[in-house]
Amino acid sequence: MQRMNGRDVLRAKEEHLRALFLGGLGGDAGAYHAFLKELSAHLRNFLRKRLVRLPDDVEDLVQESLLAVHNQRHTYDPGQPLSAWVQAIAKYKLVDLLRRRAAKDLLTDPLDEESELFSSADSDAEEARRDLITLLDELPDHHRLPIVHVKLEGLSVREAAQITGMSESAIKVGVHRGLKFLAAKIRGD
């Protein structure tokens, strides 16, 4: 029996999940149920590594990601890796959670915190993140989502188009016009 290396193991998992998913899309309820069950374990591991400080949110995010996979299943291109498509959806849900958390934190920061005055080095990055979130929230979805997926998450234009249901050219235009709007807003135009 030949021993499989790490890449072979990943490829085999990819093919197995893809076969279950495509079977489910073809009407096999058992295959789709098995796909969701196996995918939830993969998502849980993926998100646990990224939410070390927010372990209570992992299960909610797994469920949100599964629901998004189910709702967006019609956007999957069978010619593309399933894992990349699912990972992009999970990353989007993760960014969405972190954005909600940041907005909540903005509302609950104490106004009389003296230590904030002296901790500018630590808070600069946090303030920049909050400013970016505030600016992005001013954009309509057709500009904000392409920027989040392509520029912040590092997805390809094609992956962003698959996730959002927008065309690739609409993603490119959305990024261009959204960045143009953000630059004008920062300049004070």
C-alpha cells in the first residue's frame, strides 16, 4: 500500500467533498447531508484557528458559513476547487463577524478611559481599522463587497464574483469606483 503525502491527502479530501457536494446538487439528499456534516468539521477547524480569542463565536460562524454555502450553492463553478469557494465564503463571514464586533466595540468604549491617552502606539492600528470599517460602511454593497473580497481578503476577481454573484467586470468596476470614492472621502472632497 502506497503512503500518501500531505498534498495527496488534501487532494483526496477535496475530491471527496466535491463529489458529495455535486451529488447533493444533483438531488442526492444523503450525499448533501454527508457533505454538510463533513464540511462543518473542516469549517470548525478553519475558524477555530482564526478565532482563538473568540472561541464562543466559532459555532455560530460555522452555522452562518454552512447557511451561506447552502444559499450560494448555485454560484459554485464545478471547474474550480470547492475548497477555495468554501474558504472564501467562510472568510467573508469571518470578516463580517469582526466588523460587527468592531462596530459594537465602538459603541461600548468607555469615554473616560485615562490609559487610552498614553497607549497611542497600540491603538493606532485599531483606530485605522475602525476608520476603514467606518469608511467601507458608507459604500454601497456593489462597491464595498468587491473591495473587501479582493483588496482586504486577497481573493481573485473570479472568486469575488462567485461569492457575490456579480460579474467579474462588475467586481473590477466596484473596486475601482469604491477606491476612488474612499480616496475622495479621505481627502475631504
